Amino acid sequence: MLSIPLYDTFLQRQYKDAARETKRIRAAIRFDFQFVTRFLLKRAVNKINIFLPTQLIESKGLLSDIESKKDALSGLDLSETIDSVNRIINLNISLKQILSELADHLHPKFKVNTWDPILEETIDSLYSTLRILKRQNKKTRIETSSLALESSRCSLTSLQTASYDRRTT
């Protein structure tokens, strides 16, 4: 079973990998020289074709692990893990936009038709992970004091008396 610090470490590593690949893709797109662009794009496309399925498998593995251990996670403070998953989702959404722009300008010989479905499935599994984490992120409940309960009851009585000129039963 992965503990929360291990989830955080895993998510930080996954975020760094995705950020590094996104940065490389942006750099490859911005070149204006055609011969340099073709060489770099071929290399970038090959790396993207390796990176995206790897990221999909990692996100599916994280989802299945969290689904299997969600009872153990209930009641823990998972806010850092939730923030990490949110950052990865935002990065994947920006990567999807970049790759859709890149796919429009690429030569048909490059295999890019699988990028969108892979990214959509990755984002879906990350959203599912986020939903589970948010559901399990329940902190300990603070009991309401008897003074607060009595005060709210008096306030309700006063409000009913003021509204209806009598106390309702």
C-alpha cells in the first residue's frame, strides 16, 4: 500500500515529467527553420508517442491503487495530493491544446491520430482519481457545542415570532 507521502512523491515525479515534455514540445513548435523543425519534430513526435501511453498507464495505475485503498484514505488530510492531481490535470489540458495545434501542422506521415484519445483517457482517469480523493478528504468533524445549539434554537424562535407574530409549533 502506498502511503500519502509516496503518493505525493509519485505525483510530483509525474508532474515534472509532464512539465518537461510539454516544455520540449513547445520549444520544438516555435522553430521557424523548416529543416531544423522537421528533424526536431520527428524526434519530438517519437518521444510524445512514448510519453503519452506511459503517462496513461501511470494515471490508470494510480486510479486503481487509490480505488482499492480508498477506505484506508478516509479521514486523512489529502489536500496536498488533491493539489498535485489538479496541477497534473491542468498541465495535461494545456498539453492537449498544444498537441492539437501541432497535429494540424504536421506532415501526414507522423502518427498523431492517437494523441487526443490517449490524453482524454488520461484526463478522465485523473478526474476520477480527484473525485475519489475529494470524497475521502473528510477531516474530523467538530462537534457543535450545546451553547451554539441553544443559541440557534433561540434565533429560530425569535425569527418565527418576528415573521408570523406568533411562535409556530
